[in-house]
Amino acid sequence: QVQLVESGVGSVQAGGSLTLSCSVSGYSIMSNWMAWFRQAPGKEREGVAATYTYVSATYYADFVQGRFTISQDNAKNTVYLQMNSLKPEDTAMYYCAAAFVGRSSVLSQKNYKSWGQGARVTVSS
């Protein structure tokens, strides 16, 4: 059974930094794309970043604008999202996703089978 557990939830002021972790069990993060999504209140879930070590590829949503970095520690089977220069509009629940099953965008939620429970990030102005 695949389990994803996010940690690093917190509140920061605008301009601050926060790192989210996603510890994965029952699935190797090296086997396919791993991604982070977010969902703000009243909005649809949107892709933030995705990475696939085997093909050395990483993708980011346009709104990231160089502020976030997705990375992974294969030995710990853990994926990270380092977020810098946070803005109030980054306030959302952040979700880790695994088990990519699609053939299209790696930042589309419909292409992932397994999800974490979410980590709340609040950025105050």
C-alpha cells in the first residue's frame, strides 16, 4: 500500500521560506514522476512542481518563477519542496503525489494515483 506523508506545515510572513517534506512508503520515488500540488480555498488543485530522477527532468508551474525547488533523497525515499520568497497568494494546502499513470502533463492531478493528506501553508502579508 502506497503511503505519502507530508510534513513541514507552517505559517510564515511574506518573503519568508518554508520546506515541505513528503515521506513515501510502499513505492519507490525513483520509479516515476513525483509531484507537488496545491489547493487554495475555493480554487481547484493545481500543479506546482514535478521531478523524475531517472530522466533528470524537473518541471515547475509558471507562477513558481524560480522561487521553489523540488528535490528528492532517494535513500530516504523522500521528496522535498523548498519554497522561498513566499507570497500571500501561496497560501494553500500542499499535496504530494506519486504513481504517475498519465501520458500528458506531469502537472495535471488526473495523472497521479496516490496522494498525501496535505500540509497547510499560510503566508501572511
